[in-house]
Amino acid sequence: MKPSLLGQKPQGIQIDLSKMPQYMCDCGGVVFTKIHEVRLLPAIVSPSGQPMPVLVEVGVRCVSCNNEVSMMDLQKEAANTTANDVGASSKVEIVKD
Ligand SMILES: [Zn+2]
């Protein structure tokens, strides 16, 4: 299975995952777990009529040192990544539907 960079936009550009720069924690760790805020939705406003917890993804946590990195910081890191960093000049394929 070939991973797609833009999971939510399947008509987009496909880039080899192995060519994408890896985000690294200050400690050198490269494995992260997702972290969530949990919001509580009472039954009275719930679409299902049932009270329910809502998980909001707020970032990731380094499994090595427990350092938290917010989604905003991750987006800034991604914004600093250039097409050359992902080998896009030779690897990009435009997918035609
Ligand atoms: Zn770390």
C-alpha cells in the first residue's frame, strides 16, 4: 500500500513517505503518541441524544521524553519544509481521476 501525503485530498499529489523529512523531538526521539483534550457533550445538545465525550486532537507527545508538541507547532515545522526536502522535483506524480 502506498501511503498518501494528503489523506483527505485523494486527488492531490503523491509523495513517497520515505522521502518526507522526519520530525524529531529535541531529545532526538522520532516516535510520538497523539494527545487529546476531552470535551464533554451533554445529551441535550448531542446529535445522538446521548451524552458523550468528544476527543479533540491538540498535538503529540514524544514517547522518549514525554515532551508535548502542539498541532500549531507541527504545522509551523511543516510550513518550513520545502518541496526539495521531500524530493518532490523527481517524485511528484499528478494523479488524474
Ligand atoms: Zn523527546
